[in-house]
Amino acid sequence: MKKTVVLALCIATLSACVSQKKYQELESNCHFAQDSLLSALTICRYDLEKTTALEEDLESKVVSLRNDSLSKKRQIENLTAQNAELKQLNTNLTNKQSAMIKQQAEESKRTLAELQTAREKLQNREDELDSIQLSLEQERKNLDKIRQELGIKDNEILLKNKQIADMEEVLRKKDSTTLALRNKIEKALIGFEDQGLNIEQRDGKIYLVLDESLLFSVGKSDVAAKGQEVLKNLANVLGQNPDINIEVEGHTDNTGGAKVNWELSTKRALAISQILLENANIEGKRITVSGRGQYCPIDNSNTAEGRAKNRRSEIILTPDLQELYDILNSKE
């Protein structure tokens, strides 16, 4: 009540001391300051639209953005409440301004200063609120982008894992088939291991290494009777396994000249393949023939024993890998 009486007295004094022109001038200055702040706000908003934040670790961004979003939401709620309070204060001060026009000059200046301060605080709060809202919107967009990228990568990982699982299953079956085939071959060729036959399994393939003495006479490409028996027994097993591809390689030592060795190794590989093809269950498209000459030795000692090891024929049995290729080329 006492304050109301004082304000009434101040209004009466201000009415006598402050001219209408002075008041309009002060009000004009207020509007100018407000326009300047609005211009600065426009510039700030333009600058804010050009900025983006990037995070190095996508998972860290998601956690950070979620926490920041919650924090910003709380700030917005607080600032919104403060904004409402300041708007109400602005309304009260504006009403007071109308009632205090007649107050004394100093009281009028103080009131106008309070009004200006309140408006500046209100504008600052609104600017801060707009800035937070823009930042939050940008962070939401970044979060959506990160979620989308994570979703795409998850799908790619699931697809790759399925492909790997399918390939592992195929390889397991191929290894099982290859092991069973080796057992059948060893059983069919039992007794020939100590006569120049060696059977190995490596890299998913079966290697049959046959010494020259088991198949051929020196310098000849006609398969001897004992060698024909070995190859026919082998052909019986391969005829029952149509999904096995066959590579036949001929090898010589480094004596006799490169051209002669190449021709001899090729003729020997062809002779072996012809005996295998006598089995009606073996198709020619399964067989690959090559003469390697002297260029793939297994012993580089250049001794009589080493050259004897190099004069050999190799039959390489490979499971059909088309199913693996189909899995690798699958887009689904």
C-alpha cells in the first residue's frame, strides 16, 4: 500500500517534469535497440544453420546425443517457464510505465532502465531458446542419420554372416566329401603306395603323385600295364563322384632340353587322361590336362635322386566349388 502511494506521487511528479517528446524519444530508442537485437538474431540464426557437428564414433554419438537431447529438453522446459515469467514481468512493467508517466524524472529513468533490462533479458532468453531448439533439431537429424547408417550396416553384417555360415557349411560338406573320397582312393589303390604312389590331402584338394617308374618307361609316353591298373582303379572311384574335377599334370627333370621335356610331359598327361576317360562315367569336361615340363620341380638338388623325384605325374582332385561362387555372388 505504501509503495502504491509512492508510485502515485512519482507519476504526478513525472507528469510535471517529463515532456511527451522526451518520452517518445526514449520509446524510440527502445524500439531501435529491439530492432538491432532482432537483426542480430537473424544473423545468428543464419550462422547457426551453416554449422554441423560430426562425431568420430557413431555409438558414442548416439549415447551423447541422447543424453544431450534430454538435457536440452530440460533446458527448454526451464527456459519456457522463465520466458513466461519474463513475458508476465514485461506486461507488468509496461502497465507500470503507463501509470508512472507523471512520476519524477529519476524514477522514470529507473523504470525505463528496468524495462529495457527486462526486454533485453527476454530477448536473450528467446535467442537462447531458439538456439537450443535449432541445435536440438540438428542433433535429432544427426541421430536419425546415425540410426539409419547403423541399420544399413547391421543388415550388411547379417547378410555377410549368413553368407559366411552358408560357405562354412558348404566347405564342411566338401571337406567331408574329400576325406571320404581319399579313403575310397586309398582303398582302391592299396598296395601301390610302396611302388611310387603318394596320396596327400591339402588345401581342400587331393594330390596323387605318381613316380615315372610306376607309369612310364624312360623317355616314353605310353602308360605301362601296372600304371594302367592304377589309373583304371582310380577311374572307377572318380566315376562314382561326378562333382570332383580332375587336373592331370606331367612333370620332367631338367635334362633333355626344355622343348622335349614340355612335349613329353604334355603327352604323358594326355595319355593318363585318355585312360581315365575310358570310364564311361567320367566326362571330358571334368578333366584339365597340362604339361609342366621341367619348370615345377619338387627337388632342386640337381642330383640323380632329386631328378628322379621331379620325373612324375600329378593328378589333382578338386571338389566343385560352384555352390561357393553362387553364395559369394548372391545379393540377397
